[in-house]
Amino acid sequence: MEYKQNLHTHSTYCDGKDTPEEMILEALNRGFNSIGFSIHSHVSRSSTLIIPLENIENFKVEIKRLKEKYKGVIDVYLGIEYDLYSDSFEDCYEYTIGSVHYLNTKNGIQGFDNKLDQVLKYVDEHFDGNSLQFAKLYYETVANMPNIKKFDIIGHFDLLTKNNELKRFIDTNSQEYLSYAKDAIHALKGKMDIFEVNTGAIGRGYKTKPYPDKELLKEFFINGFKPIISSDCHNKNFLDVYFDEAKLLLKEVGFKSQMALIDGKFEEISL
């Protein structure tokens, strides 16, 4: 029997379009067994998206209310997507996603998860146009995550490639690029073993395939990591966008199972 879940979702408490309850109702409509809400953490150094601390506190209250309201109907989990440069790391969540949206560049800590023109400008301004140096620092930062906190899930491992299909500015097939990414995978091994297969960029028109790229999926497989599928959902209509395609891709690589949060514990379930 299929178990449907999405743990990477964003509601109106951060940069999502829909309220948590609207997303729950859509999840029920799509036959979900459970849903997790992962508000962005507070990053005061951000120049673009700063989640007010009161939003986070109100979010916690609302998710706990909805957990009780929908008890026995659908399991609702309280989570958070922490950035490596978050101001603090609390232990009050049922699961955590660890992500890198900022890099400590020569010009200080700067965010890069933007639209294509802004990303190209970012590489020019902070890396003198050298996209491989951008990739090198990015993966070194990802590799450092367990030294900050052992998050439950590695969020969108190769996020820097989100815009790469729109205009190829990084050669993701080059040995230099792959060495940076694979070094990060090896550094994370045994410390954070669940990685996200993210379909969100497809729903938002940035990519045509889930990420990580297939070559990196193979490296995760070889090194014993466990996948979890999410849509990084900012719009309830994309709650399970391309989940079936993600499963097929994982099977092609050799995975037989995926992870799910069930009764508060991560378990393997069949693909």
C-alpha cells in the first residue's frame, strides 16, 4: 500500500501561498497519509527573506492546533528548514531539514537562492564570474552542516543548479564540479544519512527533472544514503508534483525504498 507524505512545505507563515490548513485539506484530497510543515528559520543576515520570530512562534501554535484537530484523519508534523546561518537551533521540532541558501563569500555572507539574473550577478560579484569556485564553496559549506547541527534531512543537496537548466553556467558533468559534490557526500556519510529528492523546481518551472542530478544520486546510493521525496511545496497544487517520476528515477539508480516519518520515527517504505 502506498504511503503518501511531504515533509518539505512552506505556508503563509513564511514564503508559501497557502495556509497550513488549506494545505492539509489538499493533502487529504490527494490521499496523503501525513504532511509535515517546515517553516524557514530566522536568518537575520538575510537581505531578502527574513522570517519574523513572531511568525515562527505563531506557526508552532497553529501546527499543534491542527495536529489535534486532524488527529485520526491525517498525521501532521511540526518541522523546520534550518539554514546553516540560522540565528539559533531549537530542539522543539519533530524533524529538521538542513539547507544552505547563503555562502560566506569574499564580500561576507550572501544569499544565492534567487532568480536566474540575480544568480548570474551573484557569481560575477562574489566569485569573479568563476562558477566552479561558487560550486566549490557551496559544497564545502554543505559538507560542514553536521558540525553545526545533525539535521534529519539534507535539503536540496545541489540547490545551486536550480537555474542551471535555464542557462547553463556550471558544467555539472565536469570532473572538477563532480569532485566537489562527491567530496561533500563523503563528508556527510554516517552523519546525515537521509537526503531529499526535491521536485519543487519542476513545479516552479526551473528544472525538468528532480534534483540531485542522476550522477549524484548514484553516489548517494553507493554510499548507503536513504532518499526522501518532497516537492519543497510553496503552493498546495504542487504537493506531490512529479513524485512518480522521482520514484522511477530512484529505481533506475538502484534504490528499492524511500524514507518516511511514521509515528514520529523515520522508517523505510517501498518505492
